[in-house]
Amino acid sequence: FYVHIVKADRNRSDSIYLVLDEENTIKEISKTNNRRSRTLFQPTRSISPKDTTVFVNSTQNFKLNYAPDALSSISWTSSAGNFNCATCVNTSMKIVDTTYLKVKTHTQFGCEDSATGVVKVFPNDLAGSAPSIYCYKNNDSVLVKTKICLLNGYEKLTRNIKVQYFDTVKTMAGAKLLHESIVPASTVFTNSCATIEHHFSRKGASAIYVYINPDLAIYEDQVNNNSVSIPYTIFKIGVPVNQISIARGDPYQLSILQLGEPVTNIMWTPGFALNCTNCYAPILSTNSSTMVNVLAGSLYGCKDSASIAVNAYFQSHLILPTVFTPNGDGKNDYFYVIAGKDVIKVRTFTIMNRWGAVVFNKSGTLPNSYADGWDGNYNGKPAEAGTYIYQLIVELSDGTTETRKGNITLLR
């Protein structure tokens, strides 16, 4: 058994011939078996798959194809990522980007060869879903929250991207850019999705159009899911009626009307006439005509208000008390005209002390109103206790007038 090492030209045909005693130095009966040949002795190497495209962050299997000799060593390398086995015939790796592969081998006789391959990844696909929109701090600003998802297996942005907000489709004539902002590459995506939010002046827009990655800073071959829109209704409240008439002391349930997003906080005034001031439907009960005001707020600080004029009427025609006690305890603190529905206006209301000095005088006011009555002060100071003379003229619903005179006692 003899071993010969022969240098072969790998650029020639993949075959080699062995010829014994070509010079006939040994006498043989037959030389027909003195020639032998072998083909396909040159080493061949290839990778399967050699060129493929996969989703990013997926795991790809690879196989080394080799012939004809057994291998003594294998070494896989790549431009991005690590193989689960860098010395195996069959291996795999997580593909995080376009990757160039190379496998280097040696045979048992020291022959070296290699093979290369490439794995490309599908480009990122950024998809926006229907945004949420809120009134923000004042009724001309909005806060827009948009969910962005990365498709094709991506888990993060590879660079910063822009987000633009328009008042209509951006390609339409007259489209107005409302705001532009940056979504940084450091944005955390959970399950490949993240919610971004920006606030800006809507400049009267009745809808907001959101454009994600408009300049393709991150390349995408699918862009029809990069824009979303949402209509906007301004945050506003109202009341079912602007004026009500109720009998003194009778209960009346109030409520509001609202447009846009939900009311998150509410305040009714005046508190003395209501069973609660921060509920949505308080019960009104008052002995005095008054103005009920309601102030409502949204989640992000927008506010709106509405008012109801309340006419609290007396069941009888006209009455004035004979005594009042303006001591600030909230009971009987005002001397005012108490009247029925048929009294629509107090034309004049005058009160004088015993020396004839006018201590109170109002005209053109409403009946049943604390605010239009006397609070017991004269020239900015508490008036003396005692008896005072009053005179009033009221206008009735039929257009006639009525005059009433009398005395009122002020107690302290």
C-alpha cells in the first residue's frame, strides 16, 4: 500500500489518472489493468439555503453541503449574529439584519475550501391604528394618541422617524400642517407596538390626519398603512333649557348636555340651592330666584360652562316679610320681594329709615331674588336695628302695575 501526494490543477477537469509501468520495465502478461482513474475528487462546498429572504428576528436553519472527502474542521462566521453551533454541518441563527455567511472547512488531508451565502430580511413595515383624540388644556388644542406597530418581525426602530399631523389629506390643495414631531429610535415597543402622543393647536380643524414615517427615513415597501385619521368634536356642554320657573322650595333635577369627549369633573353653583355641587344631576331647591352655573372639565384640562336662569315663584300673588335678620347665618339674611308667577318685574324698590334717608333703592329687577334685595347694609356698613319703611312698584304679566308699602324690622 503506497501513498503518493500529487499536486492537481483545480482549474482543469475534475479527474485524475494513475498509470503503472508506462515504460514497460516489468514484463507483464497483460497491461489492461495498469490504468485507473478517479473523477470528482475536487472538494465542493455550498450552503443551503444560499440566498434567501426571511422575517427579521426569525430563526433560520443552514446546512453545509460538501463532497467528497470527510471534513476535519468546520467554521461558520457571519456579518451579523451568532450561530448556535459554529462547527456543525447543520446549524441555525437568529436573523437580526441582512447577513452574509461564510463556512470554512478542512479535510483530513489538509485541503481547505469555503462557501458563502446571504440572508436578506423583509423591510420594516410601520402600521398606524385609529388614534384617540382629546381636548387639551384649551378648546383649540388637542392631544392625539396613535398606536404604531412594527410588522415583519421588527421589535424596535432602527432610526428616528417623523410623524406629521394635517387638517385633511396632505395631498389636497390647501392642506395645513398642524404639527410635526420625532419618534426617537429609543422608543420602547412592547409586543412590537408603542403608543405615541403629541399635543398641538388644531387651528380649527374638524379632523386630524396622522402620517407616520412620511419621508421613509426607515425604508418600507408598504406605505398604505402609514396614515390614519380621526374626526374631532370640540369639548362643549349645554343645558336642556336656559330658563326655568319653579315654586319656592320645590325640587327640580338639573342635567347637562355634552359634545365631544366625556366630562370628567363638574362644579355647580350656588351651593345653597343644590343638594350636591360635583354630581352630574343635582337636585335644585331654592326660595330665591337665582342663576345656576355649571363648569365642566375634560380629562386633559379643557373647560366649558353653561347657565340656567331660575325663577323661584311664590304660590300666592305677593308677600313681603315683616322681619329679617342679616347676620350672615344664611337664614333670612335678605329683605326681598316674594311674588307669584304673575309678577314679572320689580320696577322700583325703595327702603328708607325713620328720618327719611334712602338706605336702599333698586329698579328694573326680578322678584324672588336675594341678589336684588336689601342685605341690611347702608353706605357699606351694617344699618342700625330698627323699623324701616319700604315702597315698591311691581309689573304684572297682564301689563298692569301694583304698588305696595309697608314696614320692615331689622334685627341684629
